[in-house]
Amino acid sequence: MLAVAAVDVSSGRRHERDAHVSLPAASTIKVLISAALWSNACAGRIDPEQRVRAGAAPFPGGGGLLESLHPDTTLTLAELDLLMLAISDNAATNAVIDVVGMDAVNDLGRALGLEHTRLRRRMMDRLGIGRAEIDPSLEWEMERACALCPAKARCRRWLQSGWVEGHRDFCPNAARFDATRWRRVPKP
């Protein structure tokens, strides 16, 4: 699916196609993360010269420049931002997220009118394991797989109950979901 929203800033004329559809932001969210970093830096809440040790950054795996540096190498937040934007380095992005905070990124998005844009997890934190929310791209896949499922009503009751296991007993898509290592987090 391709969704588009464009605004001519001089006339205000809009063109939209499926603009209401929520899609995974993937690396495009890094622009908003960077904006939150610099917004907080301009407000004096974050020092862009603050140094982060490469070995302390949360590595998502899969390579990237920050992951290949010596663990004792330190970079400033400004340098991490450059890595995040210039080469889409996921480890650098995660380090910036940890300093800026997801709430600050999402607050800025709302302030900018990005009502449906949310940073929900670190980069490559597949499926949001151990988090209260499910990765949006996986959620979309699950909804698509479940839309015509004959066990839909039973599954809905199972999800609402907060069960972690047991879906294999009735779900025709269980093997597919298990392959993605998705688990429902029990309700407190």
C-alpha cells in the first residue's frame, strides 16, 4: 500500500491518498527523533555535546557504524544524530532515543500536528518483545491474517483475557505467529 499526503505551503492546497491509513514509519521516524533532539537542545534540556560511549549504546544487531567502533569510543549526541540521519545507523538512533526519550519524540510529533505518528520502540527491537505495545507492522500483518479467520471470535476473547499461551489449540495462523515470536503480554 502507498499512502500520500502533500500540502502546497503557499496555497494550502492538499492532495491525499489513503492518508488516514496507519503505516509503519520505519527509518522515516528518524527525522522526528532528530527534530526532538534539537528542539530539546535549543530549549537547554539536552546538551548536544554530551558524549555517549559506543559500548553503552543499545546495539540492535545487523551492523552499522556505531556497532563496529571500539566500545570505549565516545561520540557526541550531535555526532550520533549525524550517523542516524546520514547513514541510517540504528544503534546511533537507539542511543539518541535513550537520551531524548520516546515521550519527547511523540510530544513533538503531536505539537507538529502528526496526530497518528508514534515512536513505539527502539530501532530493530523486533515485535516490541516485553513491551505493552505490538510493533505496528506486525499488528497490520496479524490483522490481515485474522480478518477472515473462522476462529476470530474465540481469538478476540483469548486476547482480551491476556493469555500468553494456548493459541495453538485453536488458531489456524499459530505457526505463522510463532515464527515471528509474538507473545501477548499478560494484563497486570
